Amino acid sequence: MTQDHHNRPVEQAAERSTKQESEGFTEQWSERCIVIVGMTGVGKSTIGAHLARQLARRFVDLDHYIVEKTGKTIPQIFAEKGESVFRLLEARALEECLALGSDVVVSTGGGAIVTPSNRQLLQGTPLVVWLRADLEDLIGRVSHDTSRPLLVDDPQAALERLSQERGPWYSQVADLSIVTADKAIPEIVDSLVTRITADSPLSTDGGEYSAGEGPSQDSLGGSATMIIERVQLDRGRSYPVIVGPGARHELAGLIPDDVRKVAIVTQQGIDVAVDPGVDHQVFMVEDGERAKRLTVVEDLARAFAQWGMTRHDAVVAVGGGVVTDLGGFVAATYHRGIKVIHVSTSLLGQIDASIGGKCGVNLVEGKNLVGAFWQPTAVICDTEVLSSLPSREFRSGLGELAKYHFLGGGDLQLLDLPKRVAACVRIKADVVAADEREGGKRAILNYGHTLGHALETASVTGSDGAYAIRHGEAVAIGLIYAAEVAFALGRIDEARLAEHRRVVHGYELETQLPPDSDHHELVQLFKRDKKAVHGITFVLDGPLGVEPVVVNDEDLLLECLSKMEHDRI
Ligand SMILES: NC(=O)c1ccc[n+]([C@@H]2O[C@H](COP(=O)([O-])OP(=O)(O)OC[C@H]3O[C@@H](n4cnc5c(N)ncnc54)[C@H](O)[C@@H]3O)[C@@H](O)[C@H]2O)c1
């Protein structure tokens, strides 16, 4: 382990500008007109009305405003004039409502965000609150509602598409965001009132941002290319994930005020320089999985102690999944837990490993056998640094990326890289929000992993336990296999199976088993998978989406493996 020293005290408070400061506005949050945005069915009108009552403000529902002005219902306007005329009416109505004064709470329709002029307005003076919910919750709420013209044919498909399209826009304009699932309306409203009346967008309390806190889009050096996602946890905890080219330069602004020393944990060869803006040292660990060992944790903790790090200081882990897993675990255990920020530098790390708080190290007996759940204070996914990633590592990330297509991501290939990374972060963040400690839903992130893990284990040839196949490469093959099994069980049709092949091929990833794979060995390895509590368990696609399924029919599993033999497809 090597160290390098660099002291540069920076006045933290000066680095943090809120949206109002960066745009020259002097109003506090509590003095600004509030606009509620979010997907159809998330509860914007109800929460907006309650919020207005609590803050003693006027409440305007944008759709009702349009109905009153035109004398027609929204479905009537859509049927008679079409969506484009409705959007024009909506844009005019929003402008008028924002001109009503600062003591107003306006709830918008889910699609108001689609109109560029509306987004421009929302990026100006109003305080924009983004209400979020799981797709499943939304589907449950709106599937029988015939008053929503865009959802009449196939509500589920429409909601998936709309949430994919609109998510980045909501994120772009929002000052605050809050997940509404499993929360009672008074709890949501109380949380918002606390935040709005507190006026400060950044929390330094305990190193985690509470609901809706964190930097706004405009506080990030005014960069229009940065996307902010939030991981919302229970008890009001949450943290921001900053995605975009150059995002590493936002690090100093994300270091909590009480942090005096920062230990930067990184690997030789990563060569991503960061400046946390406070006294810091760089602690180098060796390359590869070998860095994820308890002895390395001890070495780091001892070096931290010798440097005089206290429980108020922080770790910044700069690297791929190995470094963030290791850095997170050292942070979780040093002084019984100090803050950690991940600067994720690999594609796999950005869309998966750095999000969700799972960290740990390996034992000789197996991977990730010692670990913790330790949520970071913030995560930075700088897409610029991916250009130095070895191409095989990038491809490995693409295997995980392909997985997200089937977890609600839709056609991610249509997005540019930062948006694609952000979309994956959003999906993972939502899964983590629903299941922080892997009690249930988080299992869906294992899509493609039952065969994937088996292929990794089967690929070990040397005594060092190293896998010959990269994780994402194995997951890509595992996705196709999971689709074959789902098809054989009648859970998905041929078109969906073909879609799996199209997506994985689209990333130029392998879809066939490695040559000479031993099918019987793979089935034995399925039995050792950590999901196999009640028998061999796969995460499979199906009519209700992706879910864990016990599959004990070994003949069927072998038959599906034979369909994927190298020279068969
Ligand atoms: N905690 C979680 O939820 C979670 C999820 C998935 C995977 N993981 C873990 O993540 C690890 C795999 O992560 P990974 O695929 O990022 O591997 P990795 O961290 O080993 O990185 C791959 C290689 O790329 C190099 N590298 C990383 N960023 C670079 C850059 N910008 N430029 C040049 N080189 C760079 C690394 O030094 C390494 O040699 C595994 O240990 C796995 O267990 C954890």
C-alpha cells in the first residue's frame, strides 16, 4: 500500500450553491411557488392539496384549471383536439399559475414535463417537488382509471414507457424528491414541510441526506449535462448519485461539512484523480479481486489510525466494484462506521456495485462472505473516466446493463451513455428503496446470475481462484439461459425470448455457453447458488415481470443448456 499526501483546505460552504443562488434568486425555498411533478397516479393532487393546507397556501391543480378554463374534460380535449393542443393549453395554464404569486402550490399533470418550455419554466424560480413511486404501485393505482387518455390501451406498457421517457426530465427540474410508496400522506407532507421550511438543500447530519435533500441540478457547477438520481431509504434517509461526464469534479461539494480528513482508497492503474477539497491522503491497494481481503481491510484501518482519522472523517473509494466494495467495508467498520463516498470508475460499478450499500470482502472459502450494508453519503458516476476502462471490463459492464432492459429499463440502447447509466442507477435505486437489506425484491437484480455465477465458478482453472470469464460476460449468457428456461416453462413467448437475444447481441456479447461446458456440473452449481434455499432458484421473466422461481426439473434445465451449446445456435 502506498500513500501520497496533499493538503488543501477549502471553505466547504462556499462550494455549495443552491438553485436560487446559482441563478441569482434571493428567495428562500419557503418563499417560492411550489410545483409538484411526477408520474400519473403518484398522488400529486392529493399531496399538493395537503401540502398547501399545511403551508397555508393556495392550491391549484393544473388539470382542473384547464378544465375550468375550457369547459371540457381532459379526455374530451384529447379526443377532440389531440395531445398537441392539450400540451399547448397546459403550457399556457402553467405559465398563468406560476404568475399567481409565490404563495401557491401547483400540482401538474404527469406529462407537463414533456413540453420543453414547461421544463424551462420549472428550472427557473419555482421550488419543484418530484413525487416518485414504483412502477408496480403506479400500475395498481391507475390501471382502472379511464380518465387518463394516455393509459387507456395497455396501462402497464404505457406507464413503463412514460416513466422511462420522463424520469430524466423530472430529475432535471427537481429541487426535492420523495418516494411515496409505503408512506402515509401525512408522513410525506410532514417530511416536505420540514424540508421546505428548513430552506437548506444540503444536510450534514450523520453523513446521509434525508428525503429530498442533496444538491439540485443547478448546484452542480451549473452543469447541464449532470444527472442526479437519488437513492431513497427508510427513516427519511437518502443519498444522491451524480451521473455525467466530469462528475468527479463535484466531489468537494459532496463532502459533509464536519469531515476534516478524507482517505482516498484506489488502485494502481485507475488513474482517476479527485480532489475532496479537504486534507486527504491516497491509499493504494493492489489490482483485482485480491484487494478484497480481510488483511487489506486491516492494513487500511491501521494506516487510517496512524494518520489520525477520527469517526468524523470519511473514505472516498475511487475505482470499480472491487474498490467500492472494499472501501465501503473499511468505512463500515473503522471506528464502527465512518462516511463513505463512492467515485465509481467502471461501468459495472456505476450501474450496479456502487449503488445500494452492499460492501464486503472475500474469503478463501468464497466471494463476498464477509460484508455489511453500509450506505454511502453520495455516489459519483463520472462517465468520462469510462474511456480508460479496458475494453473487456467495459464489455463486462454491458452484460449487467443488458439485464436492466428486462427490469423495466426498456430500450436503453436509444439513450446516450450518461442517460443509460442514470436509467440503470434509477432502477437499482428503486429496487434498493423497496428492499434495502435484500429481504425480497432485491433478488430481481440477480436476473441472469444463476447461470452467470455457475459459469464464473466453472471457469476457475488456476490455484488463485481467478475466474477466466468476466462477471458481465457470464451474466449476458445467463440472461439468455433464463429466457430459455422461462420460455420452456411457458412463462414468456417466443417474441420475448427473441428480444433477450436481440438485446444481448446488440451489445455484441456472447449468447452461447463457453465451449466444452459441463452441463451436469453447471446444474450442480445451480444447487449451491445462494438463492437455492427451497431448491434450484432462478430469477425468471414472466407475466408479472421478473421474479424468483424455484425450478427443480433438472431435465428441463439440461435441455435448455443443450440449446445453448456453442455450436448449436
Ligand atoms: N456491492 C455490490 O452491490 C456489487 C454488485 C456487483 C458487483 N460487485 C463487486 O464488484 C466487483 C467487480 O467490479 P468491476 O467489474 O468494476 O471490477 P474491478 O473493480 O476489478 O475493475 C475492473 C478492472 O478495471 C480497472 N479499472 C476500473 N476503472 C478503471 C478506469 N476508469 N480506467 C482504467 N481501469 C479501470 C480496475 O483496476 C480493474 O483492473 C466484484 O468484486 C463484485 O463482487 C459488488
